[in-house]
Amino acid sequence: MTAAGSAFSLLLESLNVCPPFLHKTPKLRRTLSAVCAAKERYMDAETMNPSRPIKRPNRRKPSSYGTSRRSAMKKSFSQEQVYFTTPVSHNPSIAIIGGGLSGLLCAATLEERGIRSTVFDTGIHGLGGRMATRAVVESQQKLVFDHAAQFFTACDARFQNLVNRWVSEGLVLEWKGTIGELEAGGRFTPIQSSTTKYIGIDGMRPLADSIHKGTNLVEITRPCWISKLEPCNGMWHLSENEKNRGSFDAIVIAHNGKCANRLLSSSGLPQLFRQMKKLELSSIWALLAAFEDPLPVPFEGDFNALEGAFVKNIESVSWMCNNTSKLFPLQSSNGAHQCWTFFSTASYGRRNKVPQENIPNVTAEKVKTEMLDGVEAALGLSKGSLPEPFYTRVQLWGAALPINTPGVPCIFDPYGRAGICGDWLLGSSMEAAALSGISLGNHMADFFQGGGIHLEEFAVGLHEGFKAVSGYDIGHFPGLDSDKQVICDFECVA
Ligand SMILES: Cc1cc2nc3c(=O)[nH]c(=O)nc-3n(C[C@H](O)[C@H](O)[C@H](O)COP(=O)(O)OP(=O)(O)OC[C@H]3O[C@@H](n4cnc5c(N)ncnc54)[C@H](O)[C@@H]3O)c2cc1C
């Protein structure tokens, strides 16, 4: 901007008016849209036609973050598409909101392409999102639980490369433990698959830290809960409640669920918001339980005792895993305590849903009892004979896993310079999250390094319909079921 131009802008700011509206609405008070319209225009989100008359911004004061879901939705239908007209920067800086696997790999990919980013994440204990590991000390014993992602498979070559790197860095190893399907009454059928199962050696969370370790162009801001996105003067301005969290050339939404819906509901990105609103997520209860003595679990034929099982026909339990034998086989063979992770089914999660950040004690107690009863029934133990755990913790994953997916690697709105990555775009697994983050990182690098022109060519995933996700309640593991041909669902990834 010229000196005269910036002086004019400053004058307008002090007069509380905004250039594009000056001729029509000289007395318009500064609203979010008006202030920010200095460089951005708003367009019709359906036609993406900037030549249509620009609508007046909503004069009502933007409502607070605590807006009800219903009013947030109503608001979204009237929000206008932001349209950045400033030339793209040669040295852009991207804000990535979400430090799970997809967000971190998006940042790492941008770094590989020479682009700076800042990852914002709410995690108090660490990065990783649903790649979560919890370590606690109880009765002077260290207890370790993977309390979301349990293990993973790799099907796509790019994810396999990353996994190979983790293996060579000593972060991941092949899980040789016996897993299978466990039916009520204790009937256990091992899964005999040649597909490799991987686990994090110290749990899943260290994988997240390893991604940004050694990066130079990735900044991490944590814990931080981004609550507002505002386009202004060719940049996106982020804030956490009223606290300014910086200005960026583009944004990435690397999380989903209620938080993402609220964030997008009044940001000027109606196409992103519409896609996000189509996503349906399951809810799953997790019960972490430590037992002094090994649980009486079934053996089957030549197989060792089960370490993990998909549970059938019991509503309160869909998965159980012995973290101690999975993560600390030596300790386990010495007959020490055992740390188990139990997950409910999605239908049980739906029937017993409460606000996950404020679980009533009575609900926590009920869920714990019902899940332990379910474990007892799955193992075929007589009523009341399951040993009493000396440590328990229940947690609700309110937005656990996607039920539907658009089946695109990522979403990108070139007009609003904003993208979305996450597991749900391709399925429900760590591999899906990884591929989505890598794809969006490359796509945005192409966009910026190509000068931000030919906008239509860079629009991705804005209109796709959704289809149901297949797999288990805790995700999709391509190739795990030996009866089926191994099909890599990620062929569509660019
Ligand atoms: C119970 C359970 C079991 C699972 N088991 C398996 C399994 O065995 N194998 C497998 O492959 N997958 C499994 N998954 C799925 C796997 O964990 C996910 O697919 C993957 O980790 C998703 O990564 P992501 O980056 O898409 O999202 P997330 O990991 O959810 O990352 C999003 C991040 O964004 C943060 N965030 C949200 N809002 C904001 C905000 N406003 N500001 C800043 N940060 C914000 C969140 O705190 C979070 O850290 C499981 C998931 C669950 C819930």
C-alpha cells in the first residue's frame, strides 16, 4: 500500500468506516466484516461470483463463543464467503488449528516445501489429539495406557515410509501380540492376518512429538484453544477468547466436531462450514483399569493369551487391550499388575452421552460398572468374579470417530485461503489422518508457490457428498481381516 493509501486507511479507521462500503453506507459502524473488508470482498457462496453486488455485512454484533448450536447454525446460513484479493505472500505463514496427527503432518509437509506454520493445540498434557497415551502413578506403580488409538496398519506407500522412519528411530514396532474377536461367554477367535500391526513403543503420544522435533519452520502453541477467526487486511487473525494469537496468510482446520463447527459458523467460510456440518461422529466411552493380578483371558490353540480383542455382542464393550503386555512385555511376563483399556460400542456411547468435559459422577460410576460387567461377560466369567481394579478412570470421547466421509484427501477453499485436514476426510484411522495432513500440506504449498492464481483449479472437496465409513467401532484397519482382499482405500489420494 502506498503512504497515501495507508494514511487514508488510518483516517477511515479513525472515522469507523471501511472503504468498500463508504459510498453506500457512510455511517456504517465498524463491524467485524466492515473492518475487515479493507482487502477482502464477500461473495455469494453458491455461485462464487464476486461480480454480484456485495451484500452488506450483518450489522448485528457477532455473538459470543458460547452461542447455542441452533443460533450458530442459523447464523451460518447468512454468512458470506470471504474473498481475499491481496496477492499471496512469497513467504507465507500458515496457522494450523489442531495438533493431532493430521495437523502435525500438514505442518511437517509445509516445512519440507519451505513454508512456515504455527500449530495451535488445546492439549494440556501434550500434542497428538486422539493419538493419546496416559501415564499415572498409583500405589507407587507407573501405569501406562493408550487411551484412544491402540494400534495401526499401513497400506499407502507414503504412510508406510513414515512408519518405517518411526521404526528406524525406535518409536514404533510391530505388535506380535495375539488379537482377535471375543464373543460373549469367552469364545475367542484369533485374527490370522499377514498384515503388520504397529504400536508406539512408549505409546502413541511420543509419535506426535517426534513429528515436529527437528523442524525449523514449525512453531507449536499449546495449550491454546482458538476461539475466533477473522479475515482482515489480507490475513487471518486468530484469537483465544479475547487474546490475540497472531495473523496468518492462510488457515488450516485440523480438528472436527462441535469446536470446528462453532469456529467456522461465523468465519466467512460457508463452504467449509457446510462440509464440516455433514460430518457425523460417534461417541465412545473409554475405561482405563489397572488390576493387581493378570486377568483370566482365553488362549486359543497355538496362540498366546489375547492381548487385544474386538468384542462382539456386548453393548458396553467393543474393544479391550492389555497395555502392559503390549507395551512392556518383560514386565508383563514377570506377573506384575496389568493396565487395560476398554472401549464401549458407539451405540452405548450414543445412549449414554453427557458433556465430556463435565461428566456427572453418577454417570461415570454407572458406565464403569456396566463396562466392567461387559468385560466379565465377554471373558465368560461368572457374575461378580472379575477381579476389582485398583485404579480406574472413565472418559468419554464425545467426538470419537467419523461415521461418514467425503472420501477426499483434503478440503481447500482458495478464495478464503483456508483448508481442512483430518482422519474423517478419508476414513477413520491414523493412516487416514496422516494422508490427509500430507495432502493438504502439499496442496497449499502448490497454491502459494504457484502465486495463488487460477483459484478454481485449487478448490478441492467443497461439494463432495458423504458415504458411510466401514470398519470396527474404533476404526478401520485395512487388510486386518484375512478373509477379505487387502484393499487400500486411499488410492484417491493425490
Ligand atoms: C477411542 C478411539 C480409539 C481409536 N483407535 C484407533 C486405532 O486403534 N487405530 C487407528 O488407526 N485409529 C484409531 N482411532 C482414530 C485415530 O485416533 C484418529 O483417526 C487420529 O488420531 C485423528 O487425528 P486427527 O489429526 O484427524 O484429529 P485429532 O487427533 O482429533 O486432532 C485434533 C486436535 O485439535 C485440537 N483442537 C480442537 N479444537 C481446537 C481449537 N479450537 N484450538 C486448538 N486446538 C484444537 C484437539 O485438542 C486435538 O488435539 C481411535 C480413535 C478413538 C477416539
